[in-house]
Amino acid sequence: MAHPAVVSDCKMAIEWVKDSKGIDQIVLRNPRGASAKVSLQGGQVISWRNARGDEYLFNSSKVVKAPKVNRGGIAICFPQFSDCGSLEQQGFARNKLWIVDEAPPPLPAKSSNGSSFIDLLLKPSKEDLKIWPHSFELRLRVCLGLNGNLTLTSRVRNITGKPFRFSFAYHSYLSVSDISEVRIEGLETMDYLDNLCKKERFTDQGDAITFEAEFDRLYLLPLGPPNIVAVLDHQRRRTYVIRREGLSDVVVWNPWAKKAKAMADMGVDEYRRMVCVDGAKVANPITLKPGEEWTGRLEITVAPSSFNSEGLCF
């Protein structure tokens, strides 16, 4: 199925499929056999595989009914992430049906740069405007690079006559062998808000993050060049390397056994096979004046586990 908003070079392959609910999905492939699958339900990246077919993203075995999206993949959280109020906890964008963007405004070359990509668009419905009365355009470009890297670029434009304020996150479920074997580097010495301690502020004193119990922190990164976060899975000898632009916060989360057991959309012991490391803009939400646009970009690559955050540069 050809489509003007889905772009690739002559060696890239693109396929349109439907899920069990009849929702359109786009599969991007590169010449080496890596793939990424994007659903129009929520604009969610639901799969990302290397050339050997190894899955990099966690997806729960528990399937939920539409319009809710399944737990896992990379979900788009907008216009809020965890605030309370009349909106859904992680915003309504993740449960809306997106459309393919026929004529997206241009992005810098590095946003595609030899990649196969899909452009999606979300605009508010009448029901959305009743609970969040702001007109916007939310654009998402999902790119699969020649080296298998995955890049998501989101743009939010204010098309109403008054300013509005929002927060944003790429809620990213990474697949790991066992959460007890995972180590996260790049956030040491950073301040964070601990959601398990009434959002009290602390400074990380360890040389890396490891997991022995429920973990739910919002790391507050300083202004300046974005640092790199490395997620090391020792058993699989795999390191996820995460780079961000426009996303000053990093959320790290694992529900652990007790909370996971109470989740209707999480299988037994599945908490052991996932960790969320989210590029986000939550602590200091974005305010857009009429006509203004905000851009947030997330890039994830996979490297051998001998890599660490000190040996990587942006």
C-alpha cells in the first residue's frame, strides 16, 4: 500500500497490516532486516526488532479492549503524564486514533536521514475540547534507521487564540532479561522526585541504578547538552543507549511484584521482563503561545553491553 506520507529509499520496505481489533499498523524495515511496527491506535510503537528478530520493546501478554492501548511499546503521553484532574492519568493522546499526516511541515535532515519513516497526526475531537479546551496539532515521526536505531520526533503546535500548558512523555517499555540484572547509567548525581515518597526531592548517590523493589522516579536533568542514559542488560549483553532533545526529564519505573499483581493489563511476573525509561518534559511543563511549536526527540540505539555512558557521546 503506497502512501505519500510514508517514506523510504529503494532498499527500505514498508508494509501495512491490521491488528486483531482491525486497527491499521505500519511496519518499517531496513535492508539488514530490522523492523519497527507503529499502530494508528495511540501513535504507539508496538514492536522494534533487530535483524535476528530479537524484540527490544516489552509488551504485556494481557490484551485490553479498544480504545485503550495495550501496556508496552512506546506510548505518547500528552497533554499530561501523571497529573491529577479531569484528564486521564497519562493524557488522552495514547488512546486516540491517529491519522497519517499527508503533508507534514519539514523537519531537519537528521530527523529522517537515510531512514524509513511514517508521519502521524492527532488533532482534538469535540469530546477532547470539552475536557481540555485547547486546539492543537500533535505530529509524530517514527524513523527506523539504516543501523537499526529508532527515532521518534514529536511536535506540538498551538493553533488556538490563547496560550496553553502541557507536559509530555515517551512512555518507553524496554524488554530486559530480568530486572534484577539491569543497571542504568547516566543519571548518577542527578536530583530526582521520588513518587514513592510523596514526590520528595533527593539526589542520586549511587554509581548506577539497580533494582530490588518498586521504583518510580522522575530525574531532573540540568540545562545544557542532553546527557546519555545507558540501560545495561548483563544477561543479554545488551545496552540501550538513549538520547533526547527537548526532553529535560527522565522517568524510571518498574512496578515490582505487588503492584504488578494488581494491574489488570500486566501478566504474572511480567514486571521482571521490563523497565520503563522515559524521555519526558514533566517537572516544568511547556507553555505555548498562539502559533508557537515545541519539538521533542527521542533516539534509542542498541550496543554491546561493554559500552557504558562514559564511553558514549551525543
